[in-house]
Amino acid sequence: MGNRGMEELIPLVNKLQDAFSSIGQSCHLDLPQIAVVGGQSAGKSSVLENFVGRDFLPRGSGIVTRRPLILQLIFSKTEYAEFLHCKSKKFTDFDEVRQEIEAETDRVTGTNKGISPVPINLRVYSPHVLNLTLIDLPGITKVPVGDQPPDIEYQIKDMILQFISRESSLILAVTPANMDLANSDALKMAKEVDPQGLRTIGVITKLDLMDEGTDARDVLENKLLPLRRGYIGVVNRSQKDIEGKKDIRTALAAERKFFLSHPAYRHMADRMGTPHLQKTLNQQLTNHIRESLPTLRSKLQSQLLSLEKEVEEYKNFRPDDPTRKTKALLQMVQQFGVDFEKRIEGSGDQVDTLELSGGARINRIFHERFPFELVKMEFDEKDLRREISYAIKNIHGVRTGLFTPDLAFEAIVKKQVVKLKEPCLKCVDLVIQELINTVRQCTSKLSSYPRLREETERIVTTYIREREGRTKDQILLLIDIEQSYINTNHEDFIGFANCYYTEQLVTCAQQRSTQLNKKRAIPNQVIRRGWLTINNISLMKGGSKEYWFVLTAESLSWYKDEEEKEKKYMLPLDNLKIRDVEKGFMSNKHVFAIFNTEQRNVYKDLRQIELACDSQEDVDSWKASFLRAGVYPEKDQAENEDGAQENTFSMDPQLERQVETIRNLVDSYVAIINKSIRDLMPKTIMHLMINNTKAFIHHELLAYLYSSADQSSLMEESADQAQRRDDMLRMYHALKEALNIIGDISTSTVSTPVPPPVDDTWLQSTSSHSPTPQRRPTSSVHPPGRPPAVRGPTPGPPMIPVPVGAAASFSAPPIPSRPGPQSVFANNDPFSAPPQIPSRPVRIPPGIPPGVPSRRPPAAPSRPTIIRPAEPSLLD
């Protein structure tokens, strides 16, 4: 393994991973991926191999990497590699890994230099690596060879941009020393996706292949063509070294010797070479880890605070201590009573914001569900008149009655009062069910002691069932009391107190009904607002749609939204009734309908509007609101048909007047009884059932628990609770340990600040004619004196000018001459205007683009400008 920096980071990351795994969580560091970008044969694969410390990538001349290689390094105790395309096979010999990469490349691209954007996924498991992603990309080329397509340049650039555009990637822009740095496509592409230069590190390779007497000192010192993070020079193994099986350690020693012995690089040898590149990348990884620490620390601290209260109880915990068991039993029973009362009476702490529970649900039963059930029992007009006429005739017997009989009124009233028993008993059943649900919710806190929870639920539920019988008996007694005496002197009864004749009685009834309606329905009084879905709009007209509905005493309106600015429709409530609608096969909503009793369209061409809610409780609540507005439910169709068939009798005028009289009297008296029952039912249930249950829990439950079982069995802790306690204590200590580890990492590591911005307009100027990455850029500056033969990507030895004496390299460092004399003309002041090319008296290169001056005045350099000889060596 050749990467010592990574080896130092591995224990640090492993500590974090261990700290989080001890509390059952994963540590998401999301280390950045490292992408290597550069031209063909620039040494990208060698840089990557040096970072990993293994020989496993194909090597050669020309285009070798023809498919992206996504290399995932995964920390593991054993060392092996596996490919995504053959997961079942594990490679322990890295020579086989290289052969498999070559075979897989040829399988997709062929053997004649073809390329493909389909990546090869390789995973390397090793105890010497961090969890990182490294990406080896095809080299940038401009001239297609072999089976390569004509647009090979643009395809490769698109492929590279896909990887380096990610914010989580570090870009190694690799450029050989014998190439024109100002025209480096790798640097230009990095500038496009990383304009601030925060993710880009320049890597200069093949420094050992430069002509004698030339160097890249100014570039490596970041004085010429500067980058924010600067450049690092490396010396890779040559093809001969690789074929000769020269290992990486020996190559690193040779690289170190090169930088120490070279006169231009010896003063910065500690900042050059593969080890320094590894150190720089590892420092970036360290920075990333340190940036992640505050978030991780905050997460751990919040978990620690949430555990501290419970852990405090467990620190001195002794499971078999009888004193502890007695204390815990008393506390839990007391807490159960407090929780039950809070759920029934309501409380400001621990409010459920998702649904109604406890007392709120019972309140809805009292004031919405029960009144609705009473209205559903409302008598049918035709049946009532028929029953009254039969009662009158049966009371008169064989005689023809001259007066309206009181007995007929009493018989009809008693029959209607008996019908109240069913909705009253149903109301009691609903309240009992809610009480039992509340008990179960409150006993959930006793889950640590299963026997105690079971006994508590059994005792309280049994008591509620006992109170159920008494409560129902009392309610039936109330109804029997109403039956036992018909109080015709009630102040709200229309009776004969002020009306002595039939005509007066009818008039009184009508006046009283009108007054009641006015009192009940105040114009424009809003009864309810809320969202409903109109369910039966055809698909051709947009299908079902949700609207904001406003129900008043006179109309039902719906709007686009709750702002109530855009009204869609207003429907008067006259002659409207409600009917139930079966839920659709594919729908999970509950539906009811509004229709007009006179067979008129309710809305546009719809005879009824189907309104949908999310739950049956919402439907019942809306129905109760419609009842308050005077919109009643429809009677069963079967009852209506039976009444129509039996309504074949005829009445003489005198009998009809008597029926009308008793009809109005019954209506008035039954309204009085309904009002009384609606008032007494909640009071009776609260007194006989709910309040008694609360008192029983507070005063008698503990005694019943002691008599039902011994304390030891009641307070026997569940295995789950014991495990939970142990897990909580272990997690508490693991969290504290993890926080200590993070603190140690914060103090043992150093974060490197981001370098200050530099003047990198040289990259902008060289790429100013390249509006898109798919278009080949045209250089705006062509260095004078460069022969046409060396322009472009034509391979060949570098053209190096002869330096002016050895002393000049110390008083004024020579300008690097990697690609030829063009580097002489670059400005070495990084803070001046874009680099100007010093004028030279001879040899203007052909093909200068229009608008580019052939000669430019030299910018003021920060040190004396060195004019190189005009006779560069064209051949080695």
C-alpha cells in the first residue's frame, strides 16, 4: 500500500463508524469522489494507481482507457475485488483485475480503439482504503482513430462532464509537462463546472521527459497560469518501468530523488510528488470529515438529551427490590388515573393534533351523532295521519264522535316516545366504546409490566360494563317517566291554553312553527365551513373535484379555496334532503348526497350532488350540521312505498279536521320531549358512567389490583422492557463515547483553509470562443515564433528553448517551456491583467485568427522579463 495518508485516515473514519454502529445507526460521511481528467497518455491512470497504491489498470500508448472506470474503494478486513458484471467472482490477483478490465472494455467497444460511455464498475475491498469513489475517464482526444466516431471529441467531453459536474467530486486536471498548459482541455472543462476553483487541483506529469535545460518551475510555483489550489508535479513510471515490474514503492523513491536532485525543483521538493498529491487529497477528505462533525455532534447531543431523563431512573435500578416495585405500582396507577381524566376532560399538554380522542369524541357523540339519530326517528307524515285517524275511529267505536278525543293524542304521543329508546341506547353503546378505547390508550404506558396492564384493563372495563347496565336502566326509566304523564300544560305546548277551537289551534300551530323556524335559522348564520369533494362530476367535465363549502341557515355555497373569493355556486336549502350513497369500489372516501324532493336538478344537470369525505366521522358531522340548517335525511324507500300502498283510505271533512288538530298537538309535544331527552342524555351518561368511572380509578382501582394478584406477579417486568432498559443504558454510554471520539477527532485533525482566489482569467480568455462544451474551442492567442509543425495535438518531442545562463534561474526563475517557446510570453504576475505575450521580432505563426493582434506590448512583470533566444531546438 503506497498511500500513507489514507492509512492514517482509516482509523479515524473507523472510529466514527464504530461509534455510530454501537448505537445502531450509520455514519453518513459521504466522502467526495475523485475524478481524473486529462488528455490521452497524460498519465491519468498512473496518478490513480498511485493514490490507491495498487497496480491494476491497463497501460499502454494511445487511448487505453476507452470506458469510464468507476472504482469504489470499500474498507474491509479482507482484500479482494469484484466487478458489477460478474458479482459471483472474487479477484484476489490484481493482474487478473487488469485483464478483466481489458476484456470487458473490448467486449463493448471492440478491439479497434472504440469508446463507450457505459461505465465499468469495480469494487476493491481492502483494509488499506477508505470508502471512496475514484473515476478513471477516457483521455480527451480530437482526431478519431480506428473505429472511433467522427465526433469522438464531443462524446468524450460529454462523458467527462457527467462525472465532474457533481458538487461532491474533486477534479484532478492532469496535464503533461510537454503540452501547452494554456490550451489544456482538462483545465478548461474543470473551469466550466468549477468556476471558483474550489474543487480543481492541477497535476503536471512527465516532468522527467522535458528537454534538458527546460523546466516548469513558474507553473508549479503557481506564478504562471495560476490555479486557486495550485499545481502538483508528479513523475510516474514509464512504460518500460511497468513492463519491467517496477513496483510503486521503488517508483516513489525514484520520484523523490528526481525532485531533490533537479535544480529547478529542489527548493519545493517537499511540495511535489505523488506523496504530496496523496497528502493534499487526504487533507481534502479530512476537511470534509471535519465539516461533517458539527452535524454529527448535534445529532448525537439531541439523542443524548432525549435519553437522559429515562436513563436517570435506570442508573441505580434493581429489578428485584420490593420497595421499588411498590413505588412503581403506586406511581403507575396514579399516572393512569391522571391520564384518563386528562383524555376525558381535556388538557393543554400532550395534545393529539392528528385526530379526535377521548372526551372530544364523546362530545361529538352527544351533540352531533345523537341528535342525528333522533332526527332519523322522525315520524313519516302519511303514516302519522293514518295512525291518528285509526286511533280516533277506534276510540269512538260504533259511535260517531263530535269532538276530538284526548285519548287519541295520548296514544300517538306514547307510541312516538317509545321510539326514542333505540337512539338513546345506541348513544350509550357509542360512549362505552369510546371509554374502553380511552382505557386501552392510557394503559399503553403500562406495557413494561404486561400483567399489570392486563389486570388494569380487565378491572376498569368490567366496572364500565357494570355502569352500562345502570345507565341504560336509568335512561329507559326517563323514557318511561315521559310516557307516564303527558303534561299538556307545558309552557311550550300549543294545546288549548290559548286556542279554543280547531281553526284557532291550527293557526296557533302554524304561528308557533314559523316562530321556531325564525329562531332556529338566522339569515346568513354560518353553520359550518370545510373541504368536501363533489364526487359525481363526469370525467368529461373534469371528474371529482375538491371545493371549500360554506353551509348557512339558508344556503350551501362552495368556493375554489378557503379564501372564499371565487364562488362557484350557491344552492338554496329549500326542499333539499340527504340520502346515503354507497362507497365506490375503487374509492376510499365516504359519500352522502343532497337532492331536491320535487325532482328538480340540484346543480346544472345533476339531480343530486354526491359529497365525499375522508372518514365516516366527517360524514356524520356534516349530516348533523345539515340538520341544524333544516335539511333532513330521506326516509327509506321501502317505507315510503308501503305507505303509498296503504294510503287508500278517505276521510270526511270532520275527521280530517280532527286528524289535523291531533297532528299539530303531537308535533308540538314530541318536540318538547326530544328537547328534554337531548338535554338529559349527556347529563345521565356523565353522572352514572363517566364520573363514576373516574372516581373508581382514583379511589378503588389500587385496592382491586392488590386483591386480584400479588405485587410480585403484577410488577413482573417483561423481557422486552428489560432488553429495552439494557439497550437504553448501552446507547447512553455509546452516545457519550461517540461524542468523546468526535471531540478527539476535532482536536487531533487540522482543517486547511481554502486558498484565496487567484487571477485565472487566462482560462477564460482561452476558452472565450467556446460557448458550449460540444464546440471545439478556438484559441484567441497564438504564441509568436512557434513553427506550424508543432501546433495542435501532433505527437512528438517538446520544443524547448535554451535558457539564458544558469545564473538567471536564481535571480529570476526561468519561465517554463513545456510546449515550446509560447510559455516565454506568459505574464508571471498573477494579479495583473490577462497574460500578455511579449513581442518578438521574428516569426509570426501562420493562421492567426482575425481580430487577434500579431504583436502585443509586454505587461509589466513582477520581475525582469527574460527574453529567450529566438532559436529554439526543434528536435532532441
